[in-house]
Amino acid sequence: MRNILILFLSAFFFFSCDNEKNCEGIDLDKEYEIAINERLQICPKNFYLTLLNIQDSRCPNGIVCIWQGMIVIEATVTIDGKEHDFQLSTNETASGFPVQLSTEGYIIKLIDATPYPNQNDSSNPDNKRAVLLISKRSS
């Protein structure tokens, strides 16, 4: 009876600690499109990123503008239970927000937003996505 109990507990701990097999997350060093209120998870690490807002003031297709515009996103990243709110921009000089965030072993960089603005497009704001590159910070 004791051997069966030890075998059962060993199997339980072996399978419960295997986070990589049970975790459907993202890989590092790749670009990801994320929608507002969508959450990305890096597995098996305790890393979660949630996009809160996208402001896109880029010059729409079909219009002549005096400046190119920019993208600003607001997001939250949680790493090992510590939550950080941040903003990133494609134009640090105009917005005052950086292009990338470097925190606790990771770099999050704003690459783009989709879809690109169009003068005749009144598309649903829920269709907007930010394109982010998430990578491991070198020591």
C-alpha cells in the first residue's frame, strides 16, 4: 500500500511540474499581433502582456499630410506577479514615450499597428492590432 501511495504521489508531482507541456504561450524573438484586451503569455515563465489601447495618428492612405503621424500603445506586463503599466510609441521625440521597454529580463518593442489607416475606412476599432517584438534581454 505504501509503495502504491509513493508511486501515485511521484507521478502526480512529475506531471504537475511539467509546465511546458500544459502551456500554450508565445515564443521569444518573434513578432506578434495583439488586439486590445488580448493577453499574451510566455511559457513556462510567469510573463503576461495585455494590450489596453492603441492610438494611431498616422497619415491615412489617400491623404497628403505635413507629418507622418505615429502609433502609441498602452499596455500592462506582469512578470513573476509584478505588474508594470507602460506606453510605447513609434515616435519617441513627438510622444515622449520610448519605442521599447526593457524590464526584468525582457525587451518589448513596438513595431507597427494594423490595419494601416485609410481615409474612407470606418473600420471597427476592435480590429486594430499592435505588432510587438518580444525578446529576452541579454545579461
